[in-house]
Amino acid sequence: MTKKELKIVASIIAFTAFSFAGDTEIVPLVPVEDLYDDSSMFIYASGGYSSFDVKDDINSGLIIYPNMLSDESNFWEVGVGYRYAEDIFVTAFLQGAALDEVDVLNLNASINYRFADMAIMPYVGAVVGYSMLEWDKIPVDTMAQDNVKYKLDADGVTLGLQAGLDYELTENFTLFAKYQLMSFDHIMDIFESSDIEHVGLQNVQGGIRYEFK
């Protein structure tokens, strides 16, 4: 049943209740907006650009291969969510980026507050999840690579904040854009005195959401 149909039914119920009250008692009417549920499930996909915070502490005796400290990449995200009301929604999502020699995959969840009384609706949210990073190869050139102490993958907790804008195209489709600031701690140790560390990222993305209403 559509929202329009629900409003008609709610109006009939309210009118009937008022009529039967007669002269004895006025029955308080429930606002029509409260007689139907605004909650809904949705799915979405988005893409954009990411910038990583990469730090290195490499001894002068080691030579870093080209592109090992790259910090910019395209970025993608897919997710599902649930809207409790017009202004509160939660999501679970998978996002990833591929630097020149490093791949990052994050599995996150968010809770968000949306200012739903505007034509273009801003929202803010908090993010928590799990991040995985993997190197394609050892990042430095050494004369004896068998003696290099290294680990080509890392994982850990992700924390972040996000802010975005929603614009409803139709009852089911919404365009959105958002900015995310994420923190994590992925360290690659090389010998005992050198390391390369990925400590977070920023990304800007745009996408489309479909709500099952």
C-alpha cells in the first residue's frame, strides 16, 4: 500500500472516530504522519577518489622501489542499510582502494543523522569497522632479500566520521555525495629499524541509493 493510500485510510479512520465521539467526548486525533511507518531497507553503490596518509621511516641504506609510497587512488563502496525514520539510518558497507602497490579493503558500519526537512538533506555519521591491507611485493630493494623481515598484509580496527548530502530523485531513488575521514594503523616492518605505515585515508564519493518502500 502506498503512502497516499495509507493517508486516505488514516483520514477515514480519524473521521469515523470523531463522528462516533458525539457530544460525550472528543477523541484526540492521531496525526496522519504517525499512522504509517517511514522505515525502509535500502542498497547503494558509489565511487570516488581517496587520499591516504602514508608515513615512512626507511634507513638510508635501503632503496625503495618506485610507486611504493603512492597515496592516491580511485575508491569504491557498496552497502546495505536500514532507515528507522526520515532522520536516522544505519549502514553496513564494503569499500576498497588500489594504490600502485597496495590494496586496501574495509568492512564497516555506520550510524547517521539526516536533516530531513530540507530539499537537499545533509547528514553526519560515525563509522566503525575492520580494515585489511596487502602489499603486492616487498617495497625495498636489498642485496639479501631473504633476510628482510617483512609481512605483506596487515589488519585492524577502523574508526571514522562522515558527512554527506542526499537528494531524492523519486520515492525510491536518492542521489548522494559524501566525505569520509578514516583512521587505521597498518605498519610494514622492514628489518628492525625501517617501516612504512598507512595510518588513514580521506575520500570523496558520489553514488545512488535504492530504497524498498
